[in-house]
Amino acid sequence: MGLFGDDKYCVICGSKSGFLGGLFWYDLADGSHLCSSCRDKCTPGELKFEAMTADAVKANIAFAAENKRKAVQEFRATRQLKAGAYRGRDCIEIDENHGWFKDMTHNNGWVYDLNDIYTFHMHLVTRRPQADETAKGIDWSNYQFDELPKYTEGDFLTEAKLKIYLMDNALGVTKVEVDLVPSWNPDDSELRGGYECAHEFYEFMRNFRNNQKMRLRRQ
Ligand SMILES: [Zn+2]
């Protein structure tokens, strides 16, 4: 070991730690190392690299690549749920034939399994209007479903997300957050579009689950 005996080599791409490659490194269970750009080739969920061997990381990267391949080559949207300006913005795409969905509001392209969803809800973030700002009153009475949250009339709504929670899955993703409104402090039509998108998803999932139950009963 010389003066630079601390150099690490990425077990995947072979790059060497140093001035350029030394941003962030992961130590693996078998004493090998992983660079941060190869970490980005892995599945998006949290990974315990200190407990993974180089072979386990390679298998994970292959799995992630397969998901991305499916996203491009096999995923065919049979439904596009839109929200915003006014409902021209693609938020969720569903491939009913495969039972898959994608979050289109984040440019990550992962394909998730509809059967992995255990619950979802709409999440709102609001802000109290300042004294010199005009409060917005919004009538949501036409957009109610069981899991729709309420917020105090007069507050500003600054964020609306559809939070979809997933059971254990190979991607390691436990929560998908779909941005239903594209802008901060959205106008009424953007919000209404967001609600309609969430409602469509709610209706779709209700039908999807009923069909799954019928299919199971027939087996
Ligand atoms: Zn690397």
C-alpha cells in the first residue's frame, strides 16, 4: 500500500475514487466498493449496501434495468389520468393488461404493480393567507370521496399529492407521490383537475379490486 492505498475502485464500472470520482462511495459486505453513479443504476428504494455483496448489487442493477426495459418496451397505457392546465397534464398512466402503473409527474420511469398498492390518499398542504392577501374560497362539494381530505375554507392550498402506498416489492419503493397540481398556489381549475384525477384513480382502483376479487373467486 502506497500513499494512495485508500483508492477505491467501483466493482461495477471500475472507476477510481479521487478528485473526480470521490463524491460518494458505498462499502459493500465483501469489501468491494460502489460509486455513486452506479448506485443510480440500482433500484430506487433504500438499500443496505453494507449487507450486500458485489453479486447482490449486480443482480439488483439487472432487476432495475429490466424494470426500465419493461417501461419502454412493454408498457402500453390503456388509461391516462390527467390533471392541471386544464387536465392536459399526464399524471398517472395505467397499463390494465399488465396490471401496471407509472407516475408521470416524476421523470423516473419506474413501472409499479397495481397489486402492490395497499392504500392511497390525497394529501393537501395548505397555508394561512396573510392579512393583506385575499383568501380563496373553494367549493369542493362535487368532489367528495371517502378518502378525500378537507381543509379550512380560506386557506391557500399549496400542494396536492396523490400518495400511493405499496407493499414490499422488489423495487423497494414504499410510497409513490403523484403531484396533482403543477404550480405553487394553484388556481381553482388546476385544483379541480387534481381532484378529478385523484377521483378517477379512486374509481379505477375500486373497479380493479372488484375484478381481482371476481377473478379469484372463479379460480
Ligand atoms: Zn461505478
